[in-house]
Amino acid sequence: MEGAGRFTSTIGQQIFAIQAWAAFVLAGCAMNHSFDSISREKRDGTLGLLFLTHLTGKDVVLGKLVTTISLYAFGALATLPVLTLPVILGGIQARQSFYLLIALANTALFSAAAGLLASAICVSRRRAASTATATVIFFLAALPITAFVMRHKGINIDLCMAVDLLSPLFSVRASQGALLGLQQYYYWLSASLVFAFSCLFLAAASFIVPRVWQEGERAPLMRRLRQRYAAWADATIPSRSPLGRALLDKNAYEWLAARRHAATIDAWTSLAIMLLLCAGLIAYFTRHYETSSVLIMVCLPAAYLVQINLKSRAGGEAVDRFCEDRDNNAIELILSTPLSIRDMIAGEFAALKRRFLPLFLVMIPLLFLAWFLCLGGIDRVAMVFNGDLDPIVYRARALVMTMALVFFLFVDSLALVWTGMLISLTIGKTAHARALTMLSTLLGPLALYGLLITLIRLTPLKPFTVSPDFYEVIGSITAVVFFVDLLLIGHARKRLYATAREKLSNPLVHTRDFTNPFAALKRLLPKAP
């Protein structure tokens, strides 16, 4: 019988411990029912209606608290027969269950109060949940772990006890033992401190709620930054400002094309982002690899991509200008004024010069800077591929390629602008007009060069294409690109000055689409006499 009594008492203690920790976890989750109770009222706009009555902030907070705690109170009453089972089995005194009940109720009150304070501060449900969770975890887990680490590190025992008493976990843990003397004093001290924190949270929530009921949900930080950037980028040149009046007096279409700062700001921003990205890549990879190899692997592609991006932006801006005016039915109004097609084209070029010429002037030294940074990598390439050749030869070739990029930057930009203005008169959609402009101007010369090389290899001049010299290749590519760009510019000028007014005022242009690119290309070719 004595062995059976010890066995049942051991089972009672184990059941009591399991019940205590399970109930502690549930009590700590009381914030789940309170963290969105006030913030939801803010989002729905109903919190202000409560203050139109005689209710105060304290009444609202206490009402929400009672609603939250009542769920746990009824749950505790429903499980009361199960909680008395360890007492019946033995090994657990009735006052231990009483102390545990007080500690659990105190924990639930603390968790619910933390949720109400987070709900009063925040508007977003997600932010309120994260704030309440962080507060509860700090007191229920972080403080006991800190006290445990401090105790094992040999730090002052009084400081460890002070940190431990601030957590609701201390009273729950202490209630599972025999509370006598000093231990009972520490139990009530910890319970009082936790209850004081709960009252402080509720008082703060009662003070905050009447003062924030008009707050709406704020957008995430990145969205707010994007909105501010968009508002700044969409700023325009007012027509009544000194600059606006000067542009209107000079050429009204120049003010119309240059009034928005978005294109200029986007171009400068993209250049700054690319430079920062290159600097970050160089700083990161130079810690693990040789500096000369990293510089040539980063600077060479970056220089090519930046100049492609810049001239594509200039051509795309010309396309957007004509397409936007046509889609907004502003072309008819412009054509009804004394402005001629030549005035419109001159104004468009003046606006593009105002926007992109400073970028072009900055781009030139950047390209030569990239060549200078790649000199070490160029010398390594020379040693790998031809150790007998002087590295100066490879440096000179790289310099020639850099000068060719500068040449292509200006020539291709002019061709893109002229071709874009012409194509935007024929293609119905802006995206399709942009695509055809880039395709015909940037890829057209390269395709023609490949076709010429193929045809030359079928002629007696084939030996010249088998092992050409570097300068012959660069010279032939430059000549072909320059020739094609001149053809595109001349053709676009002729067609724009001859038929632009008719096409801009033709309502059937709006219905044309880019469904057949070959037909669009055919329309660009000169008509047979």
C-alpha cells in the first residue's frame, strides 16, 4: 500500500507539471485574441464612433480586456475537474494548485495587456501581431534565459534574481514547489511585478487610444519611398515659371516635351545604381580574387550596358513623346497651332538635348575610366593569349574599342531618335514602337554586317575574311554601323518632313498594330517611283 501511494503521488506530480506548462503556454497566447481588437477598429473607421458616446479610453480598453480574458476564464472553469486530479492522486497540495491558478491568471492578463497595447499603437494587423509577440517573448522567454546565462557566468546573484522576478515564468515555476518562507515572498513579489506591468500596459493603452483613433494604416516603408520618389520624379516645369516662359517663347513644343523631369531623373538614377552596384561588386570580390581580374570582369560589361541603356532611353523618350501626344488626342490641338512639323522636331531635339546631353558628357569620362581600370586585366589577357606580344598593343586596342563605344553612343542615339519618331507615326502601341525602333537601329547594323561577311566569303575576297586584322574588324564594323545609321536618319528625315502631318492627323493610325513586323518594316522602306 505504501508503494502504491508513492506511485500515485509521483503520477500526480507528473500530471501537475504537464498541466502547469501546457496551461502556461496557453496563457501566454492570450495576446492572440487582443492584438487586433483595437487596430481593427482603426482600419474599419469605427473606433471614432465609440468616442462619440460617453465611453473613454479606459472603458474601451477594459471592455476589450474583459472580452479576451473571459475566454480563458471560462476555459479554466471547464477544465477545473481535470486540474484537481493531481490533488486527488496525491503528492500535490491544494494550495499549490491555488498558487498555480494565480500565476496562470496573471500570465494571461499580462499577455492580453501586451496585445492591447500593441493594438493601440499599431494600425496594421501584421505589425500589431509582431509587436505583441516580441513583447511577450521578451518577458516570458528572453528574461529567464538571460538570468540563467548570467547565473552560470557567475554574475551577481541578486542581479540574476532581479531579472528573473520580472518574468511571469518565475511564479509559474515557483508554484510547482512547496512555497515556504523566502520562496513564498519571491513568488508574491514576482506576481506583483508582473501585475504592475500589466496595469502599466493597460494604462498606456487607455491613454493612447483616444489620441490615435484617426490614424489610418500606413503603407510599408518601401512603398512610401517609391511613392515619394514617383511624386518627385513626376514634377513638371510650370508654364508660368521663368524657365517655362523662356521655353514657351523659344519653342512651345520644347516646353511640352521637356516639362516632365521623370525621364532625366530615371536616367540619372539608373546610372547611379549601376555605379553603386559596380563599386559593391568590386569591393566584395577583391577580397577573394585578384584585383585586376575583378576590375576587367566588372567594368567591361558595365560600360557596355550603361551606354546601351543611355542611348535606348534617348530613343525611347522620342517614341513616348509622339505616342503619348497621339493617344491623348493632343496632336490635333498642336497641329491647329502655327507650329510646323519642323518646329515640333526641333523642339523634341532641344528637349532631348536638355535632358540627356549632361548624361552623355558624364558618360564619356566614365567609359575612359573603365578602360583605365581594366589596364591590369588587359595585361593579363595579353599574357594568356599571346605572351610574345607587347601588352601596349592590347592596351591600344582596348582604347580604340572605348573610342568606338563613344562614337556609337552619339551616332546610335541620333539614329534611335529619328527612327523612333518615324515609327511612332505608324505603330499603334508604344511598347511595339519601342521594340521595332531598338530592333531596327541596334540589331539591324549587326545583322547587315554578318550578311556582308557571309557574302564576301562567297567571292574572291574570301582570304581577307579568314584572318582579318583587329583594326580591319573594328573599322569595318564602325563603317557598317555608321552607314546604316546615316541611312536610317536620312530616310526618317525625309519621311517625317514629307508625310508626318498627314500621318499624325490620320485617325486610322490609331487602329494599326504591331501584329506583322515585316509589314511595318516594309512601310519604312522607300517607295518605288
